[in-house]
Amino acid sequence: MNNSFVMYRLPHETTYTIMRQCDGEAEILPSYADLNGRTGFVFSPFMMSEKHPLLLIRPDETETCKIDDCSKHKSLAFSNRDIDKEHRQYKTDFNKFHSQICKGTFRKIVLARNSVENACEDITPELIFKRACRIYPNEFIALVSTPYSGTWLMATPETLVEGHEEEWHTVALAGTKRIGIVDESEVQKMQNRNIYDVWDEKNIHEQQYVADYIRERLRCFTPKVDEAKPQTLVAGQLIHIVTHFRFNLNANAGIGNLIKTLHPTPAVCGLPKEEAYKFILDNESGDRGYYSGFSGPLNYEGSTHLFVTLRCMQIEGRCCKLYAGGGLLSESEVETEWLETEAKMDTMRRCLAIRRI
């Protein structure tokens, strides 16, 4: 891998952008504050480290492309995965994490896992990216490749922060249900329904923790925050609860400073934040890497669009490592949470068009 590039498509757009850095290696930044005043594509891990640095791909070369029709591209052959082994490991992790909730150590904590899919033929990441663009028109789609991070693909529904000049937007997103494929009219009906008619108390409480956190953190930067009522968001074959926040950000405040305050949100970490963050790093059986970090164009053509890196996988040769997680509360049940992670990983499995042999 000799160069750094990204292909990304913003939600609802019909074109995608390719951004390349001419000197090969993406720039390593030592802190979120170093994003202030910079331009390019940001790729941040869940936890910055020497192994997983905060990266900025400079827009030395850019082009805008139409999304090709990939409907005729064939499925890919994959070997069977050891689902029983994954399930056993998840149960072990769940019991360790959930016991801390029951003890009162955390109000909420997010448990993540990964699943390895091995292809029996060569994979073309650019093709998988274009397929993701077709399958998920409402999500942020990105294929990021650097010598430091390797190659990652995502189709994420969650905005970390976006805006231009002084007008900015973020969301509190949590709760997950599988719904299958629905048409646009059903999407509108679902989004307009009262959340108490769609969701159980566990998911509503989980999302409320995130909304309370976002509101509190934003008030450190601006006295006026416009908060919408929570509603259902349709993302592919899943639904979530989302609350939209709109606010003004003074240019002197610095986007990097805001990111440092927000990330990681309780949607990918837990509460209390610092204690949950440390517990995850010390006890989660898998390394998250860039999963549940954030990514997107920063101050490019006057706008910033940063998204939480969810529904993602790392591609290395014929090996695809898929990532997913879920928020645990006291009422969480292991089988329900396991099925939620499987549903989230299916976002990437659909892009791979897996055919078992």
C-alpha cells in the first residue's frame, strides 16, 4: 500500500468524491485540537494510539464521479464462519460488562465485537464501495485507505458534527431494531410515529442518555441549542432513535475543541464516560481500531461532514473484519444484544454479497 486516498459519498448524493494525498502517507495529528483550521479527510480511531493514530488525508488531488450501476456484479464466494466460537466469546464479554451495570458502576456501557469473513476469491474494495452507495442511499459511505490504518469501508447513519461557517448540526442516535426492506412511504410513516408507539423503554432510555450528554456538552460552546423531538430513523434494514441538535459555533471555538468534547459519545462508549472508556479499553476482547471513531471531510469546499465510523469493516486481502456494538443497560439480555450486533454486521455483509461455499 503506497498511497493514501478516500472515496466518499455524502448521504442522499448521487455523486462521490475521490481525494488523494500525493506524497503517499496521510498526516498523523497528535490531538483533536490540531484539526482546527485544517482541510482534508479525517480518519480517527476510537482511541488514539501509536498503532491507531489520528489521520488527515490532504486533498492534493480530487475528482467527483457518478456512481456506476453495479447491479449486475456477481456475489462473492466466502467460507463458513465459526459463529459458535464468536457467540461464546460474546457471551463471556457480555457477562463481564453487564455485571458492572448491575453493580451500579455504569449507567450504560457499549460492548463491541468483530467477525471475520474470509473470501475465496479476490475482493475489489472500490466495487464494494459502489455497491454500498447503491444499497444505502441515505448513509455516509466511505472507503479509506492509508499505510497507517489499512483499508476500511463504512456505511454509517450517525453524524458526529457537520456544518459550515456558524451553522452546525449533530445528533443523538441510539437504539436498534431490524425491520427488513420498506418503501419510501413506509419510511415516512415510521419517522412520523410517536417513538413510544415504536420503541420499548430500554431503547428509549439508551437514546435519552446520549441526548442528555450531547445537550450538556454543546452548552459548553453555545448558549442556544435547538433540540428537535426524538424520532425514528430508518437506516437500511435497521431503525434507530434520533434527536437532532442545531446550534451556532463561533469560528474561534475550533472544530477540534468541539470534537474533543463530544467524542466518544455514550452511543459508542458509556456513562460515566471516562470510567466506561477505560473499562472498554481494558476489557473488550477485540481491538476496535478505527471502528466507533469518526471520519469525513473537514472544511472541504467550505463545509465539514464528520460521521461516527459505524457499520464498517477492515479489508486486508481476502479477509474482511466486520465490527458492531450495542449499548448495555440493566435490562439488556445477551441473546437480544447478540442478534443486534449480527443485524448491524449484516449491513456490510449485504455489500459483500456473500455466497457461502
